[in-house]
Amino acid sequence: MKVRYYLIGLILIILGFLSFVSIAVLNEYSWMNITYHIILTISGFLLIALGIISMIIFLRPKNKAKPSQEEQDVDLADKLEDSAVYHAQHKKKVKDKRE
């Protein structure tokens, strides 16, 4: 899948540069005016931008760290002994043991 993004990006960038080259080639014809220059310039920039975005997607790391089951089950009050929640739970445990 990643190779597909790389190849598409490479093709889009090459087509963007060919769009700029076509301005010089088509400038020899009499029907070439400023409107065609603008259209080819915008399409060239657009193709190059899409190619760069495709390359960025190709280079982005795929694996993301997922928290393990042990980390999800840990209560924050157990970790933070200075918190008010910890002291409230600790008092409740001590009171339950006395009774």
C-alpha cells in the first residue's frame, strides 16, 4: 500500500513539471494566450502539491503504540499517593478494616 503512495506521488510530481514544460512548448502556437498559461500553471502547482502530500503519507510511520491491558487497568489513585483521591480511599480502607 505504501509503495502505491510513493509511485502515485512520483507520477504526480513529474506531471506537474511536465505541465510547466508544456507552457514553453505550446507558446509557439498562436492560440496560446494568458488564460492557458494560468490554467497550466495552476494545474502544475496542484499536481506537485498532491504529489508531495502523497509522499508525506508514504513516509508517515504506520505503527502507533497501543497501551497494554495492564496499563489500562491501573487506577490513578494507586500511582498518585499525594492525591486527595488516594487519601480518601486509604481512609475508607482503614475504616473498613476497623469495623
